[in-house]
Amino acid sequence: MLRHFILALVPALVATATGLFLADVGAFEGLGDWLFSRYKAESLWKSDPTPVWSWLLPAAASIGALLVAWVAVDHTSWGAKLAVLCSALGATAFLSLTLAFYQMSFNPWPALAAVTLSFAMGCLLGEMPANRRQRLSDSLLGPRLSPATLQAWAGRSDPPPWTTPGVRHGAVLAVRILSAPPSAESAATHLDQLGRTLGEVTRFLRARPGVVLDSPASDGVRAFFGFRPTAAGGDLPEAARAALDLADFLREEATLQTQAGHPALSWGLGVSVGPLLTGIHGPDSARFWTASGPAVEQARQLAALNARHLTTILVGRRAADVLASDFTLQPVEGDAIHALLAAKPAAPTHAQG
């Protein structure tokens, strides 16, 4: 939204300056004289009118031009664009008519020209490929995609992976609530804790590089890694580090809840990696992007298995093989599942003299 507002400033300023320049050289004097003669013919002016305030024309032209340019750049619906354009034109014309009742001569044509020109320039700017992709990303993902990840794809010739269906290698981090359903007396407190913690988890994951969040769920959050333009290996190590950082946050949150006298929520995290089938789902009026595949379901199942093994983070065998060199893992159920414990210290570097 802010980006579109900034983009709208350019056509609005150009259109306003053009309208005021044409007015200054007398391009609208003929149209103004015709309009004022109509006011006199309809007996709106009982005596000679007085000039309007000098600041009114620049203000009307700039405000109307900025409004229609903003909508033209930001909205995909032509109905909304045309409605705002007609409203701005009507308000400008009605302002002239209203002032005529007060014996003031306001020539609306420069402002009308500035609004129309700004609308045309805003529509052209909004239909540029980069802006169309921006609007598509906003409509499909909304707050599930960080501005940093979106910006990383700006200006590239290849489209972002969430705009077209396909298969992409990625890591999946699933966070699930493991606590038993609360009693009726504590349901309100439980839901408040759950909603607040899920909000913090969502904000934390959304800020990680190359992360796209899955559609919201009532029992947890899923995040897809590997959506940076330069991602390699599905960004699995980044997903593992995010899981460890998130586990620390959830432990701190549980401590705070215990100190406050509330039952602490229990959470499980699962990390998996593999090919993700990505695409757009839902009806045309409510389309959304998501990813599916064995890795997605495995991450969710691993998160739930933490309740059985009294662990916090579980990873699958394929992910464990990749992470073994940089992270401390503990086998669970043979070697099919591993608990992710910590990141290994970085190997010391020796200066060469």
C-alpha cells in the first residue's frame, strides 16, 4: 500500500503541474468563460463574481490527481478505478457550482484535466509487468510473505515462484500445539494464549529470508523455506536455525506463563525437505497460494510426534543427512527420525602468517 502511494506521487505531480501550466498560459479561458456564462444565464450570479482563493486550484488539482493515481496504481478492479475517477471529477465540478452560489468564480477545467491525466498515467503505471506481479503477489499471499522476500524478486526477468504453478525444492517447518484441550473454565485463557503465541510465531517466521507462510490453521503454523532467488538445497539449514530460535522463544514464553500462574502451552516443531508442488487454489474471487507434497505432510506429522518422544524439534531422515555436518542430532526410533538439538560451533579459523 505505501509502495503504491509513493508510485502514485509521480503521475500526480506531473499531471498537477501540467494542468496548472495550461491554466497559466490561458488554455482553459474559453471553457471557463463558457461555464461562467452558463452560471449567469441560470441566475446563479446576482452581481459580478469575485475571484476564488489563489490556493484553491492547486489544492483541488493535486488532491484529486493523487487520489485517482493511487487507486489506478493500487487496485486491479476497473470498476473501483472508474468509480473513484468519476467521484473526483464530480467533486471538482460540484465545487465550482457550489462556489458560484457564493458569488465566487472557480474555473474547474484545469483541475479536471489534471485528474484525468493523472488517472491515465496511473493506469499505465499500474499495468506495468512489475506492478501487476506485485498486485498478484499481494492478492495471493497478503501478509504471508515478507516485504524483503518480495523485494528480492523485484526487477528479475524470471517471475516469482508463487505467481505460476510448478515444483520447487524447499524445506518445511511446521509448528503445532500439543497441549490437551482445555476445560470449559480455562478455555478463554487458553485461546488468548494460543492466539497471541501464534501471532508471535507468525511474525517471527515471516521475517526470515525466503519464507512463505502457509494458509492460517487453528492448531499451528507451517512455513515454506527456499523461496529466495538464490536459494540452494531448499534453505534447509536456515529452516533448522529458525526452528532452534523458535524453540528458545517458545520455552521463554512457557516460563513467563508459568510465572504468571497460567498453564504453559506445549509445542512441537517438525522440519522436512523435498520437492514442493506449488500453485494457486480456490475460486476466482478468493484465490490463494499454497504448497503441497510429502515434505509438507511429513513436517506436520513430525511436529505432532514430539508429544510421544518428549522432544521439541524432529527432522526426517533426508533432512538429518544434510544437517548432520552443522547441527547436533539425536536418533529417535532407529535412524528414521532425529531430534534437532543445537547448531554445532563454527570451526575456528587460523590466521596464516
